[in-house]
Amino acid sequence: MMINKAAANLFPGYFAFVMATGIIAIAAFQLEMKPVAWFLLVISAIGYGVLWFLLLIRVVRFFPRIAADITDHARGPGFFTLVAGTCVLGSEFVIILQQQQAAFVLWLIGIVLWFVIMYAFFTAVTVQEDKPQLETGISGTWLLATVATQSVSVLGTLLADQFTVYRQTLLFFTLCMFLIGCMLYLMMITLIFYRFTFVKLTTVSLTPPYWINMGAVAITTLAGARLIIAAPGWDVLVSLAPFLKGFTLFFWAAGTWWIPLLLLLGVWRHVRKQFPLKYDPLYWGMVFPLGMYTVCTFQLSKAIAFEPLQTIPRYFIFIALAAWLITFVGLIHSLIPGRRKGEVPVRT
């Protein structure tokens, strides 16, 4: 049965489709491209429902595969897309639909998923006796732990104003999640950059999720910007505002630094080394950072009151939309009945 096969082979990181589609919907809405935003919102919501349907079948009928994936150094980090996809969809509900109650439910689901996946994965890879070498065990997908953590922070901060009595408690929680996300990024990017510069790089190992090197700092920038905007009304955030502004700007600058390097590496992979360009679910891990950079730059300009930054998202949105459209066409093409499909890569 096709559904059983799709569920059995479901790529753990496929919720990156929801992340990418949702964040570009938010970017389009904030830049007054509302028909595009509504279209992408519908697509992301449908994708979220379909992926959960397949995941639940996989949990019930193919649980050993789930267990094997989440304990795998390469495939395990993909499960963090469940958290980020859930929270990005919740952010869409707040920003586009003004549906705070539905968003709050998604936020709670995101928090539960964060605790389960975060500690299941890191416990499993820590206690394993046979561990892979650094060159095969770590990739940009590990930074999805940062993305998931910051997505919880972003949605929680968006919802804070709906809870008058508990607003400060909720903001304290989202502030802590922001700082945890920063910690995770700084720890992991050191190992990833070491792999980049001191371990042989091949066209097979240079996968699209390395764009999460940029995407992780982009969502960290967004989380920081949201906290800065939410600061009035709570003395703790007001006193931390200079630190938050400096730290947030630091992460935005780091994300901006990554873009030319990643573009050059992409040219090296596909032009010089002639690695074939064909659809792979991993490419959603490249689309998401482009949309997130658009949104985080838009919000950062508001948080630090620096209007010139608004120029970047006005043009960058078209790059993100083009990347989304190309990848989406590839997805539809891959679903055409009778088309020969390759296996999803086991290692990234």
C-alpha cells in the first residue's frame, strides 16, 4: 500500500517543508503580499496535516524505524523539524489569522515535542558505544536543535500579550529558551566549521542543510528581536535591552556573513563539480533559511529602529519565493505516479 510505504520511508526532517512554507508566508504577509501569504498558509497547513498523518502511521506500524532514526547521528536531528514546523505554523496563526488560541495549542505541542526530542536524541547519541567520526556524524542538520529551541521562543513571545497575569513568567521562559538556543548554536557551529575547514569536503557531504548554518542564526535574530519589541512592561527585559540588542545584532551579522560563503560552495558543488540538481527533501533545509533571513531582518529593523535594513527584505523575499517555487515544483514532480524514485539519503 502506497500510504504505508510513504509512512515507513518518511524522512525525519520532512517537516522542514512546513517550516519553509510557513516562514515565507509570514514574510510575504509582513511585506504586504497578502494573497501570496494566504496561499502559502494553506499549503503549509495542509502539509502539516499530511505529514502528521504519515508520522502517526509510522509510529504505530514502524516504530523500530523511528527508534533507529532518532538514535542516529545523521538522521536524528531531522526530528527537530517537528518542533520548528509546529511553532512556525503557530506563528502564522498569530500573525496572519490572529488566531491566538489555536496558536497556543500548537505552542504547547511544540514545547512537549521539544522536551521529548531534545533529550531523547542527545541522550541516545551520548550513551552510544559505537559512535561515528566527526566527518560523518555531524552536519548542518544538528543546528535544527537551535532552530527548534528558538521557534518555541518566538511563538511564546508572540503569545505573551494574551496572558496579562502570566506575561512576565511567559517572557522569562521565552528569554531562557532564546539563551539556550544561543548556547546550542555556539557549541555546534564550532564543530561544523571545523569539519568545513579541516576535513575533506565532497559534493556528497556538502548537502543543502548546511544552509541551516545561516538559518539557525537568522531565527536566533528573530527571537531576540521579538524579545526586544516585547521588552516594555517588564523591567527585566528593559534592563537587558542593551545586551539583547547587541547579541541579536551579532547573530544577524553572523547570518549575513554565511550567505556569500554558502552561495560560493553551492557554485563549487553544482557548477565546478557538476553535482546533479534534482529534488531532495533536504532542499527544504535551504529554503527555510532564505525565508527566515527575510523575516528576521524585517523585525530587527523594527527592534533597533534602523529603517535602512528594510531594504533587504523587500528584495530578499523574491529570492526566497523563487527557491520555494522551484523546490515545490520538484516535490510535485517527485509525487507523480509511475515516476521512478530514488531512496532518501541515509546520511546528510
